[in-house]
Amino acid sequence: MTAADIYDEVFQAMRPIHGKDEAAAIARQLVQHVMGWPPGSPVRDADAKAAPAQAALAGTMLKRLKTFEPLQHVMGHTWFYGLRLQVNAHVLIPRPETEELVHAVLASLPQDYTGRVLDLGTGSGCIAIALASRRPGATVHATDISGDALDVARDNALQNGVCVKFSRTDMLREPPAGTFDIIVSNPPYISSQEKGNVSRHVSGAEPHLALFVPGRNPVLFYERICSMASGDSLAPGGHLFLEINPVHASGLKDMLESSAFGQVKLMKDMSGHDRILHAVKK
């Protein structure tokens, strides 16, 4: 069996479930994983022979994929902002839109930045670790309600050689300790009414704690973050960066403008949706 044979088998199995484009991406990444090739390696026409152990691994992974388990969980890792991060059922799989959030934060900071940064609801640690890797002079803190998620985040920071100060905090009950120059967050923003719109391989495999807002207020976490940042958690002149549900973009912008913030702006993602909200505390 060649790498191309594995690609074709995975692609044909995944196409009815995910569609042509996503099936192709899954097949490509799986082949790169089992063959030990780096991301970006051509695989569709690769005539390299797969060793028996590699072919067996591909078969085992495909069986798991057919049960709607995400590829990232099957591989045990994903790539985010050039960093290899382990992921499992305890953390949300980082999305490309969150890479855009990180890029927006970094674009606002000089290379020699030494301020205090807080990532609220860190999950896998992807945002905090990416920021710490690109701005090593910053003091980066990260919190999460889940101890299991924090275990994953700590391992990811260690494996990527960055220093992040992690702590367990329920942001709905208590503010983080300290005052920060930047607060960034990608909190849960899928309401209970929208659960039916979430695909099975997401809702069945990723932590509901990181996906869904408790109760019926879809902007609950944003209201809480705004309250904390308006108080002592964010320093005057500090920056707030939020990944948001585009459905609530206008209302969230109004909420910040009517609170302690100025220079409030919405930023679009790669699909043209209002995805990032940036504001400066007055």
C-alpha cells in the first residue's frame, strides 16, 4: 500500500460525511501523520510505500474517524500558529478564527513588549502559548474552570518551551487575581438554542463546557468579561480582545461602548464575518 492508496481510502470514506474539501484535508493530514511527514508534504500522488505498521495505523485511525471522532483527537495533536499542541476530549480544538484573534493581538504589540497579558478560558492554552512564544518578554497568565484542560495547557506550554502562569478560576464567580494590560478571550458563545446546529463530530467529541453557554443568555460570558475589565482586572489604557459570535457583534460592540471602553472596533475573519472585537479601556 502506498501513501496515495491510503489517501484515496480515507478520502472516499470521509467524503459522504464531511464533503469533498474537508475530506481531502482529513485524508492529507492523516497520511502526513502516519508517514511521519511534515505539514505541507504532497500526498495525493505519493508513491512512497507505507510500512505494515503505518498501514495498520491508518486503518485504526480511519475506524475512529468513521465514529465521528475528530481527526485531531485521533492524531492526539493539532497545529496552531506554527505550534504543535496536544488536544483531547477535555479541550476545544483550536480553530483558524482563533489564530486570527492571536494575530490581531500580536499586531498591536511591539516585539519587545513586556506587559501583563491574561487569557480567560484558555482551554488547550493555544492563545496564551502563541502569545508567549511570539512576545517572550510579556508576562502571560491563563485561567480556566477545568482542571483537566489546565493539565493539557501546562503540558503544551512545557512542550513548546514557553512560560505561562496557569490558574484555575471560574470567571462567572470570581475575577482573576491581579491587573492586566491586555485581556484576551475566546469564551463559550453557542447558546442552548443553537445546539442543534452544531455538527455531530463537534458536539459529540468536544467539551460542552467550552462550547455552550449555560442558561439562555448567549452573551453571558461577554457581560462578565466586560464587567471584570471595566473594574480592576484591566488597567486604564489596556486592551480587550474577544472572539465573538457574529450574530451578536453589534450588540456586544454597543455594550462595550456604553461601558468603560473607547476605540471599539469589529474585525472580520477570513470568511468576512464579524469575529473579533477590540476595545481600549478609557
